[in-house]
Amino acid sequence: MTTDRQQFTGSMRFLHWLMAATVLTMLGIGVAMVTSLGEYHRLVSIHRPLGILILILVVIRFVNRLFSTLPPFPATMSPRERSAAHWSEILLYALLFVEPLVGWGMLSAARYPIVLFGSLHLFPILPHSVMLYAALRRAHTLLAYLLFLAFIAHFGAILFHTLIVRDRMFSRMAPWRVRAL
Amino acid sequence: MESKSRQLPSDSTASTKKQTALLAGRSRMVRLAGIGVVILAVIGAFLYLGGWFSPHKLTPVRFVDEFERVNGRYSGFRRNHAKGVCVRGFFDSNGRGTRLSKAVVFRIGRVPVIGRFSLGGGDPHASDELSAVRGLGLQFSLSDGEQWRTAMINLPAFPFKDPQAFYDNVVASEPDRNTHQPDPAKMAAFLANNPETVRALEIIKSHAPSSGFDNSTFYGLNAFRFVDAQGTWTPVRWTLVPVQPYEAVGATGASQDKNFLFDALIASILQHPLQWHLILTLGQLGDPTNDATVPWPEGREQVDVGSLTLDSVESEETSPARDINFDPLVLPAGISPSDDPLLSARSAIYSQSFTRRAGETKEPSAITPSDVRK
């Protein structure tokens, strides 16, 4: 049995952990900035370019996944768990793709300048409409909470498998190379 | 309960078989509890960052809630400076600002401007008053697609040093249910706690307001950093000084008409374009940049960087300026925020106000499209 078949590929693991760090940072910044007065501007100035970075990363990650060979599910996973894992992966990919687009779209609809850094800014992707902005602004919050809940479910499932079922589920995505599973 | 004999396909040794077997009994409970604690800690950290454990913290939501509670809530209108009229024009830069800032707006040339004159207060149908704070929000659209937005007022000093002081003032100025006037005791207590407000009010009182919008000086109030091409920055405050000559209140006689200030502005702009000079005041070492209640000392170097011309006027109902949030931190590269705590707070609170009104039904403005026609 080769190690490659038991662990996700190096590029998949690298992208997974890079996105784990950026997305968790982003969720923290997002939920903190909306309640902050003094740190609001600093946080928003990180939030915008980081969101665009996540959008780029999720596209790279999706393409990379299409061209990668995946390790099989561990035998410890029941058919129901496999189905849940499959659909939650689709949900996470969808949220990671849609959430930054909604952010970009809502700023576009309000005709805010979408400044990344310095004088570099993005073009608007939606027509000017404050009603549309208001709807997307609500959606942005809702999707962020959904993303956080999806993360908690994902995190909890990995902990359960690794610590209770003890099937070394974590090793499949461990940042380091695991020789034999 | 899962089967204890389940194995990974790769299992080959007895020790791995042992490891993969499901834990039973006490050890399993301890691990489950551990997972529970970790999950709760992550959720707790998320809620903590979101302010769930600090209900008394001053947030943009609490700030705007208080504004609505005291001033009332008017669907589709700004929560403060609710009454207004929109204008268009351009800014002619003379190039003198380029030595202080690399911002494209200061290169020689013309930049289109859209703006909005307003009166302070949450009621969009309030009667015009000479003592009301006059506001001017502007958006400069730079040739490289950048924007510069600023929201200025006609006071030479801002009465509040930070968002908490502003909030406390809103609370203290709530009209009494019976007298319809603010409670003098509450206001006195506020002033006793905020001596900087008392000092700022002295300065404000020494500058009598002019007869109208067109001959008002508008102050940017907060300090900013102007960053040049080398990355060197200078503390700057900006002012719009009217070309229209100052006229004291009373010279023309204050009208009792509900919209007399706006009507006069409309008449004036329809007669001839209105002009202001954009004057930068350069701060020196030691001049406070984090306290808008304190003007800088007299004699600071001033640079006239160009002139603003406003040549058309529109009702909010037809102008895109109604839907612009004049967030003072929408800045081009070359202008950065200072350490003034009001700036980030203004940005956060304006955004909250904007988000609320954006989703509401837009009610007709006090200054209607027919009011702005000749």
C-alpha cells in the first residue's frame, strides 16, 4: 500500500492548511469588525484583500482537486458518514467560493471602492443598487455563520474519528507526511 | 455503538489493531468530554470576538440604535444629517498638493465631484435653523478609478474627542417627554465629565455662523496623513474656504420659511456656480492629531491646493449622492488616516447607518425635485 493512496497529495494538504488559517482568521476578523469602533478600519482593510485571496485560493484548490487522486475513505466510515462527508465537502467549497463573491458583489452594488491595497482596487461586478447591497449584506452575515457551523461540524467529525474511533483520520490531511497509515 | 473489530484496510500488526479499536467505558467518556470542551472553546472564542460577552461595549449597532431612539427613525434616511440636497461640480487642482501627497487628485487637472449639503439632526423634515450644524459630503472621482470621500461640517472644532463622548452627548440631549427639551442636569453632568467639549464649544461660539450654506467654511476636522511619493507623511487638516463673501446672520434677516437655508442655496447655485478653495493646514511636531476638539495653533503653514466648483443642484430623490456613504476613510493612495479615534468610529457608524437605510423604503425628501427647478 503506497502512502500516496492513504494521504491527500502534498499540494492538497498545503492548500487545505493555508485556507484553514486564512478562513479562520477571516471569520474572526469579520465577526470582530462589525462590533468594533476603534479597530473597524484596520480590520476592514485586512478583510477585503484577504477575502479576495480566499476566492483565488478556493479556485486553485478546486482545480487542483479535480486533477488529484484522492485517498479512499477509511473503512471505519459508514455509508452514511461517507455521504455526509461528501456533501459537507461540496457545501464547504460552495461557501468558500460564494462568500467572497457576495462580499465583492455587495460592495459593488453600493459602489464602494473595492480597495485591495494602495491604489489597487477591483472593478464592480454588479449594478448600482442599494437595495441589492442591503440584501447581499444580510446574506454575507448569514453565509459567514453557516460557514462557521460547517467548520465546527467538520472539526468535530475529525476529532471524533481521530480520538474516539481512532482510525487516524487526521493523518490523511496532516500537514506533514505520514509514511504508513 | 460501533463495532470494536473494525479495522483499516492497511492494518497489518497487532498493535495497530489495538489502536484502531473503539475506546470503551471511562476512557471514551473522557475523550468525548475533551472534544466537547475543545468545540465549546472554539465557539466561545468566536462569540467572544463577536462581542457576545461584552453587552455594554459601545458598538456601531448600539450607537445607531441610540441615535434612532433619541432622534426617531425615518425610513430610508441617514440617521444623522438626515435633511439634505445634492450637488455636482468639479475640483480643479493647481498641483501644489503634490509635494505633500502622491494622491492623483492633487496633480494638475480637473476631477468630477458629487456631493450633498445637509443639516445636522435625525429628522429629515426638520425646519432649517441657523444654529444647526451644516454639513457637506463630497466624493471626488479620480482618473485612475480611485475615490476620495469626505464629510465636513461648518464648525471650527468638533465638540467630541471620541465616540464615547459623542454617544454620551446623544444620551444627555434626549428631549424630556414633558418639556420636549433636554434635561439641563443631564447636560451639565455630561459637560462636567467632558471638559474638552466645553473648550470646543467656546471656540465654536466665537465663530458666528454665516448667513447660508454658500458662504460657509467647511472643516474636515480630523487630522489625516498626507503621504508623498517617497513615503514621507505630513499631518494635515483640510478646510473649504468659500469664494462667496462672508455675510453675518441677520444682515439678510433669517426667514421663518421651513427650508430657507436650502432654498437660498438652490437659488444661489442656479444663479452662478459656487466656489471654495481647498486649503490644507500642515501640522507640526506636537500638534495633536488624535483630538478633533483642539484646533492647531494659529500660523501653521497653509497650502491652497485648488478650487471646488459646484454648479448644479438636485433633489436627493433624483441624485445618486443620496446613496453615497460619505465615509471619511474612503481615501485615495496618498492620504491615510491619522491616529484620531473618531475616524475609524465614524467609518464604522456611517457604514451601520448606510446599511440600515439602504434596505429601507425611500420616503420623499423635504427638498423635492420641483424645489430645485428654476
